[in-house]
Amino acid sequence: MKNKKRWLLIGAAILIAGLLIGGKVYMDKQQKAKVKQEEMIEVVKSEEAKKVFEEGLKNLDSKALTSEGVIQNYKIDYGSIEQNPMGGIMVDLIINHDSKLKVYNSLNKSQPSGRLKNSGGGNSFELEELLEQRQGD
């Protein structure tokens, strides 16, 4: 009976130690993810990213960010920021305060310069329709 209690206590101690170690590993992983998210937000907020975004918008609409353009303004959708599995940062831009009008961006550092560039993305269907209507005018 005494031996059975000892093994039970040893098992409980191992279980508690395992839970504590697992909890610590989980918390460390969560903290690293939070730091990474904050770093990505800082990149997206940078002047360099702003230039990349605005250049891309002007490629879509030559009169973008003016009163004559289809794209008159944009806002970063901070809830959309995530790491691209292939590297870089994926982020959406909301156009003209309309959540249906979006430009999808994938920001990467170009090699060897290390400058930020848009390496892909696309547009929402609604924005594509709006841009096509303007071209038809």
C-alpha cells in the first residue's frame, strides 16, 4: 500500500511538471507570435509601405487618391495583417471607406536592396467592376 502511494505521488508530480512545462512553452509561443504581429504592424505603418501602397493604387487607377479617381482614399485593414507562408506580410487595403472594395497586398523585402515591394495580391470583385466601369467611360 505504501509503495502504491509513492508511485501515485511520483505520477502526480510528473503530470504537474509536464503541465507546467507545457504551459510555459505555450505562453512563450504566444508571446513570440504577439511580438511578430507587432513587428508586422510597424512595417505596414511605415512610410516605405505607404509609398508601395500608393504606387500600387496609382497603377490600378492613374487618378487614384484624387477627387477624379475611382480610388479616392484608402485605409489599412489592420485585422487582415498576417504572415505570408512564403515570407512577407499579407495586408488588405479598404478603398473609399467601403469594406467591399479591397486591394490585397503581399509585402516583401526585395533582394539585395532590402527595400519593401508589393509581390502580389489582387482586388475584390467589386473594385474590379468599378475600375472596369471607369475605363469604359
